[in-house]
Amino acid sequence: MRTKEELRRLRRRKKKVKLTIDDAGTTIEHATISIDAVPGWSEANVPDGLTKEAMLARSLDIALGLLHHERAMTVVDLADMVVTVWKVQANYTYGEFIEAARHDPRFQVPSGGLIAPADEPDPWGVLLERVEQEQARMEARRRCDD
């Protein structure tokens, strides 16, 4: 079992990635959450006596409830939302959460860090719809500010 301090340190683990942002080949370095990082909520602790397997099983139950409303999310956002709703410090990594979801028939993890309920017909369409809605909101705010 990992110590509380080690789990908190792992929560902030980042990885630098290089992204190409245009057709001209412009690259930028960006720090992103590592798959080996641990989701956590505030200063919470791991619930006493809960094994990693038990915590993953309970987390997936909570995740399924959240996905009935959200329909599809990125794995990192979903795992973070689970620990926020549960108000706990996870004792598993994002990678372990992804693997547990892949082996659970209630979920689909198509690729690229996306997760959805098994019965969602178009998870990427859901994500694209959200992006378009957010862009429309930003445009509406910009027009109001002008």
C-alpha cells in the first residue's frame, strides 16, 4: 500500500509532450498529466481498509452513473470527477483506471483517452458536440463583450 505522501506526490505527476499545432510544423512543449499519476480530491485520504481492486470497482460504479448523464468523457476528466464526487484520494493510477474500464463490459474505451458506456453509439460525436457547444458559447460571450 502506498503512503499518503507518495499518493499526493503522484497526483501532480506531469509529462512533457511536443505538439505540432499547425501545417507549418510549429511545435510547442506542453505539460500534461501522466498516465502514471493518481487522481485525488483536495486533502482527502484513501478510505481505510479498501484494496486497490475494491476501490477501482467502486470507482467504476460511480463512473457509470456519471456517464449516464455525460454520455462520454476523457478518462482523466472522468477519474477526477469520480474522486471529487466520492471525496477520496485514489490508490490507483489513471492507467489502472483505464485498464479496469477496458475489462468491464459496461464501458467502451475506444482510443485516445475517451470513455463511454458500452451502449453509447457515437462517443466521439458526443465529444465533438460538446466542443461545438463550447465554441458557440465563447463566440456568444465575445459578441456580448463587443
